[in-house]
Amino acid sequence: MMQRKLTLLVGISAFTVILILRWQREITLVNTDTPSAEPALQPRQRAPTDTITPIPGSRHLMVSAFKDHRRGRVIRVISIICRQELQPLYCVLCANDDANANADYNAITDAKALSRCTTSPAEVDVHSDNFGFPFVTSDVFCTSESLKQATHVSITTDQTVIHNLTFLLIQNQKVKESFRYNFTICISNLFGEYNNALQFAQTMEVYKLIGVQRVVIYNTSSGPDVEKVLRYYSREGMLEVVPWPIDKFLTPSTGWKYDLHHGDIHYYGQLTTLNECIYRYMYQSKYLLLNDFDEIIMPYKHASLEKLMDTLQQQHPNAGVFRIENHIFPK
């Protein structure tokens, strides 16, 4: 069995955390799937801007799907679950017989190509960090021994009605031995028509100076000046902007605690976007830093983040998490 490493730098509230994940690629699974009686489905194509999809027959939402090789190639669907309305969910896994199909995110080049499908009960893991809000970041796990080569997945509440479902492309199909980026930063949310273009540009340029190659940002709403800056860095190739229209489906809170800020979900779904970014870049970046655009890890004894991490990992070769204290400078 093969062992790999992924290092994750996480910046949440008062600390930045560097997490090293280790996993093994093989595991024994129990087959609980039931083959579908339908030979083919007519799935709806989800547009690239549709990053949130309702689960039929429920108030739950699904976001994106990834093959998790650490759990024996189980399919992990990043979701938002209403913890007050838990109900049985079912996975519909389909294989795309067109080997030349476009592998872009959410793309389904030919609906008829999804000719082999199977349904199975889903395993739902509702995350414990809910801060009192009814809607919570969750993982929906799907397995199918009879369809290990699944390329698309959908979640439903009724396993007997599988027509007109919207399917998600299953990402991370293969384990990659090399990373495209060394350091990637995930910024959870822009909202409230945020329009401080100078602050955002300054942050991006500092990221460049300390060795960051990629920045990922989830955008609910931003002002016209910041939109221009987003387009500039996107064209440059450093920035990926992921649409995040959470306000079209839920009433997001602008704060972190339900008793104080109310709403359906914590801080515009911040934990969901951070989880999504981790899996989106699991095989693309060696290090992941999760923080806000006004937070910067600034090494003061090293010239770059790379040299800092080399030193830390030499000093603590078995450490799984590095927590970097956050200092707030008054305005």
C-alpha cells in the first residue's frame, strides 16, 4: 500500500493551523448497493456557475463530489445538511462510457453517455461545528462495488425516482504523484458587496512575495472595483474565483454565532467553502493555507513560506498540525 502526504495550512479565527494528512490507498468495503433498473438516465447539465445544487425532496444542498482514495475510493459529496430535518439519502452513481469526455468541472458532454448507473444508501456525516445554526457542512459518502469507475453522482431522497436528476462530476479520480503548486491560499468568502480593491490587491502582491502561487476565493458578492481586480488576477493565472451564491438558497449569517447573528448557516457557509477548497486542491497543491484576505502569514526569520515550512518540518517531522498565532493590528 502506498502512503502520501498533504500539508494543509489553516487560518481560522485566532490561529493559523498547518495540518499534515496521511492516508493509505486501500481499504475493504462492504457492498450495499442496488443496481438501477433503468439502463440510462437523462441528467441535467449543471452550469459551471452553479456551484450549489438542491437535493430533491429535501432542504439539503450538494456542492461538489470527490473520489476519496484514503477510504478505498469512496465518493465524498461536500454538502450542506439541515440537521433538524435528517432523513435517509441515496446515491445515484453513473459511469460515463465516453472515455474522451471533457473532464472539466461539472461538464457532462453527452447525457446519453451516462449509460451505467446504480443506486445505494448514502452515509451522512454531519460536522460537529454548527455554532447553533440549522444548516451544517456535511459529507455524504457513496460507495458502489459494482460501479467502481463512476464518473458522476447525484443525491436524492427517493431511490425509486432517479429521472431528471442533476449530476456532479466526480473529481480527483486519480492520485497524482506531483503537485502543480507549492503554496495555495483558500479564501472562504467575499460578501456584502466588498469593494476594497486596494486592500485586496495589496494582499495578493504580498502573497506573491512570500511564495504563494495560487489563490482560490469563493465569491458571493463584491463591488465593481474589486470585480476588476478579480478579473485582473484571474487573467494573470494566480487567482481562481469560485461563484458562491449561498444567498440564493439560504439566509446566511454575517457572523459566527447563531444567538448573536441568526440566519440559516454560519458566516455565509465559510466552513463549507474551506472544506470544498481542501478537496479541490488536494492533488494540485503541496500546502494549503486557509485564511481571510486580510490575514497574512509573514515569516520574520525566513525569506519565504517555503523556507519556513522546511524548517518547521525538520524540527517536527511527525507533527500533524502547526498553529500560527494571529496578531491583530489596530487601524
